[in-house]
Amino acid sequence: MNQFPVVDGQLQVGGMPLTQLAARVGQTPFYAYDRQLLRARVGDLRAALPASVKLHYAMKANPMPALVGFMATLVDGIDVASAGELKVALDAGADPHEISFAGPGKRNTELRQAVAAGVLINLESFREVDELARVSDELGLPARVAVRVNPDFELKGSGMKMGGGPKQFGVDAEQVPQLLAKIGEAGLQFEGFHLFAGSQNLKAEAICQAQQKSWELALRLATDAPAPVRFLNLGGGFGIPYFPGEQGLNLRAVGDKLAQLAERTARALPDAQLVIELGRYLVGEAGIYVARIVDRKVSRGQTYLVLDGGLNHHLSASGNFGQVIRKNYPLVIGNRMDAAEKESASVVGPLCTPLDLLADRMELAVADVGDLVVIFQSGAYGASASPQGFLGHPPPLEVLV
């Protein structure tokens, strides 16, 4: 985890020593997100991807308003998954025409808000067509729609499969022609397709294969569309390394394949704009979680470092957010980076449950009460994906530095 430099034994975040940042924040625990790392990641993507492919930020990965506002200045659009996220995106100044709204359980009030805002709605059921037809008529405004397709294949090697087989997401590919006919009859403003096969994939070959299949599926479905395809979201799925032995994604290989698809799109779907939707890959490595050691204890030979925050703030690091076999997130004693003396220690939070385990028998610098523990790769699915109300402990702060 060398994205954050070390100076005089302290981790540097946003150009600031960790202890100084903690003093500036005023409390622990907290999340910190580094602007320069966010900017650099988008720059790397721009350099690797074809210029014609638009880059959208899936803000479900991290909906902190300040971060979303910053990302809105770097990317081409924002993808939201609720009316709450839609409000944040609009408040951040995102262009409504470049906001898309996905989710399998959109309420009527959310559909009304989306139509009123003029954003693109990713249809995920036949019911939504009927609802949107009524909303559009009532408001006297067009309902911009794309069809989220549940493809007939999976993204191999994904940490979380979002398509293929029975899924609550989108409309099964074989049912899409019927849905497209219904869209035409309802008078909705059809704009294209959204395909998302899976997430957290580190294998460029698998991502390229899924994008190829998604593109071919969209091309077949376009023959039944009530209007030319103008929006083709091939999803994301780009992963980041968390655990020993994992290698970062070969971005150049993905970019080269997308360049080929972009050329084919210009010929086969000349009105279509290719879009890549990324969340974790954009923000995950730019964030850390910082908590303070409040107790150190030894139980039958095993050292425990007890923090002032745990799974209530960082469910992912505890392994309870999708891990089948629990593994330790990368974790260090952030103010003792040059310590020579090491020990095997387990890092736990303050909660009354054995699930509140952030590191199990990990080799760390010898630490004591008051030291700062840092969990890397924490910019995505951290604070907002954790049960912050559990047992009534205070929530973490979040800062953009």
C-alpha cells in the first residue's frame, strides 16, 4: 500500500502527517480520502481508455457529499441508486443529462423525482414502464429510459456477481424484446441499455470478455428497440487488490479492448455513446480508516488491540460484507511505520460481539494505547455500508484532504 508516503515514521495523508490530521479532524475514528489520489486515478483511466468512452462514477461506492462534488468535476457523469443519492448528485452540480438512476426497487416517489430532474432511468421491471408512463403524463415531462439487462452470462472471477442466472437486477435478456415493445407503446423516451455483469474483478481478460459479450448482446437487442441506441453502459467490475498475492488490474489491456469496441460501435450503432461505470476502482484506494487504540490486553498468550471503532464503522474490513473466507485487510500502526519491533496481534473494535474483528493475528509494529491504527483500501463501501447505529457508538467522521 505505497500510495500513501511515509515520512519520519508517520503515514502522510493529503501531504499531512497522520497525527496532525487526527488533531485537525478532532476525533477518532474517521475516514480520510485523498484528493490527489482520486485525481490521479481518473487521470490513469483517461490515459488508458479511448477518449470517446465516457466515465461515470457509481456513487454507491462512496456517497460522501464533498467527495461526490469533487468527483463530479473529474468524471463525465454520476450513477445513483436512490432518490437520496440523486439529491447528493444534483447538489454536487452534476449534469442531470449525465446522471443515470438504477435499482431494482424504485418507489413511485423516486420515479417522479427522477423524471422531474430529467435524469436517465434504468428500467429494471415491466412495472416501472407503467409507473413511468403515468408519471410522465402527470408531470407533462418526458421519461428518459434505458433498459438494464440481466445478461445470459456471468463475469468470471467477480467478487460479487450482478448478472447471469436468476437475479433481482434488471430484466432477463430473453424478456427484453417484449419490454422494448412496451416502452414504445407507452411513449417513453428510449435511449439505450445498461449491462452490469459483476464487480471487484482483477482479471483483465474476464472484464474484456464480459464487455465483448455485453456489447454483442446490446447489438442484438437494438434490433427491437423503439429508437436508436444513444447510451450503452457496459458497467464496470474493475477491482482493486486487498489481500496478499493479489495484483492490480492491467488497465492497458482493458483500454485496448474498449478501443476496438468503440470503433465497432461507431459503425454499428453510430448514435451510441459508450459508458463505463466505476465506483470502487475510482475511490477505493484513495481512502483510509483511522481508529485509536483504547486498550491493549493479552488473553492466554494472544495480544489484542482494542480500538474506538470496529465493524460498526467498517463492516467490509471485518469480513462481514461478502467475504466467504475471512482475510485481513491491509492494516498498519500509522504512527509507528518505522518501528523495528514487531508482534502478532489481533485488532478488534469496541462492540460486544466476536464478529468485531478487524485483523486476526497479524504482524504489526508493537503498539500501545493512544496509537493510531490505519486500514487501507477503505475509500469504497466503508462508512455508508456499515451498521453505524449498532450498539449506539458514535459515528465516524469523514474528511476529504
